[in-house]
Amino acid sequence: MKRPTEPGALTATILDLIAEGRPFAIATVLKADHSTPVQAGAKAIIEADGTIHGTVGGGTVEAETQRLAKWVVRTGNPVVFDFDLAGPGVDEPSAICGGAMRLLVSPSSAASHEDYRRASAALARRERGIWLTLLWPGSELKLEARFIAAAELGTHQGFPEAEVLRTSLAKEIPILLNSPPTGEEKQFEVFIEPLIPKPVLVIVGGGHVGQATAAQAALLGFEIAVIEDRPEFVHPKLFPPGTTTRCGPIAEELAVFPIHQDTFIVLVTRGHQQDSIALRACIRRPAAYVGMIGSRRKVPLVRQQFLENRWATASEFERVYAPIGLDLGAITVPEIAASIVAQIIAVRRKGAALKMSMS
């Protein structure tokens, strides 16, 4: 399965193309059934000459999307098409994934440029929102779309409950359609895409494990920050491009670092005392994940210290993944980093992960 380009990168590409006056189309996977190379919501930006940014699956489905995108850019008309990936056999050039996809290819328009700018600004502020797209069939396919910030839907950090979302959309849809449709034109489709900023991985400790964890997490689309109290371990060359580094007292740096429900924290400092200081600074923050490196002997001692000093309750300490990582039998630094990143993926995608046995 191909990894889609994250929303912030595509939005930045769109703004660059707008600034340069280069026409383009946006391809979006509306539906993906059974085995498909990407899932619903995958996007790509396709220029007038077929140059593609992002992916909608590669192979024949992407080639057909590029072909249609050239027509869409030329005519200004959107198109929806279905693609069957059940090819006749492995010796044939057709796709044989066995699934089916429905894709929308829509032209850029001057009217939507401001929405792209608003979406980009929201992502830069780490705010969420949605793209609301209406497909209105008729003699010609009509498309209306706009970006709606989370604040307009009644929330800033997360998304509203289903009933609040339905109420908001009930107001937005007639606006997008200009007037309530009548007769056969009442039939239309609504496509809602959440626009979510990249998750943040805060690595406390810039040593070998921290560096290896950063390198692997960068491939998964995390925004990475490293906190250290040793200047030589926050050098930009040690970490992937774009990594934020902060050097100073660990507790103080963590106290002022913005931590939200999409923040993942990895504590891999140079020693037991620094790990404990870092954990105390973040154990009651609303992070999605807190993991602390340590031995099976060390972790119970830290737990006892936290409970005795009332730095955390038993339930609060239970949230901490310690010893950090999945039990893969990891020995080398890259293996340890892989076990950490695998555990983070499980928490991000499934809400929880297995913890290492303390026995």
C-alpha cells in the first residue's frame, strides 16, 4: 500500500502553484473497496502537463487519473470515475489488487484559493478543520467545496460530536449550493475530509536512541521536536530536516512545550534521574502517548517514587509505556528505535499498544 502525502505538504504545493500561476487539478479518492493501493481520502495534485504531487495509488489507476486531469485542467470541468483493480492475471499489465476505487478529479479555481490559504494557516497553527465537498449531478457534474475551520464547527482541538456536525453541515450545504435544490437536483453527494495537522513526536534525549527514533518517525510523517540539556546533542545534523531542537533544563523546556492530544512523548535521556525529572514534567499533560526507557528493575522503583511523593496516581502512571517499546527482543539501537516507533504507531492507529512484561 502506498503512503499518501500528508495534507500540509499538499496544501503547501497548492499555494506554490497558485503563487506561480500554474493551473492544476486535485485528484481525491472518494471510495476504496476491498484491496486497493490507497484508502479513501488519498489525494494528489496534478499539473497541466501531468506532473503529479502525491499519489492516488500508482500504476494504471494513477495513469488514468493523470490523463483525465489534463482534460479537467483544460476544460475546467470536474469528473468522477470508477476504476476496477481486478485484472485478469499476473502476466497482464492491468492492476490485480482485486478492489475498486472511485475518484474525483476537480479543477482549481480562483474562488477556492482563499480556502486553500485558510487551510494552510490553520495547519500552521495546529488547528483542525474539514474540507466539505458537494457533488451535484445533472446535465453536467457540479462541484462546490470549501474549508471549514474546527472553530466554526464548535471546537478547536478535536471534531464535534455527530449531532453537532450534522447541524453545522445542514447550514453549510445550502450555502454551497447557493439555493436549496429542487426536483431531481435534490440528489447530491457529500464528501467530508478531516484536515488534521501532523502528529508531534517529542523526543526527550538526543543520544543514539533519540536520534534513531527521530530518523524512523520522520518517515511516518511525524513533526519532530528534540529536548536536551546538552548542546552537543541538539545539533541539526543529528536529526531529520525540519526537526525542532530545544536546549535547556529538561523540566523547564517540557513545561512550556505545547502538548495536545496528538502529541507523543518519548523519554530516552542519559540516565534514570533525568528520565524521572522528564516524566514528572509531562505525566499529567494531555499527551496521546508517554513512553519511558528503562529496565524491568528500574520502572517499579520509579513508579514507587511517583506514588509515594504523590507526583502521580496509580492510574496516571499506568498510562506510561515503561519500559518503552514493544517486546521485540531488540538489542541494537536501531532495533530499540523500531520497537518504540512500532508501539507509537499502535497507539496512534488503534488507541493502545501492548506493554512489555515486567516479569
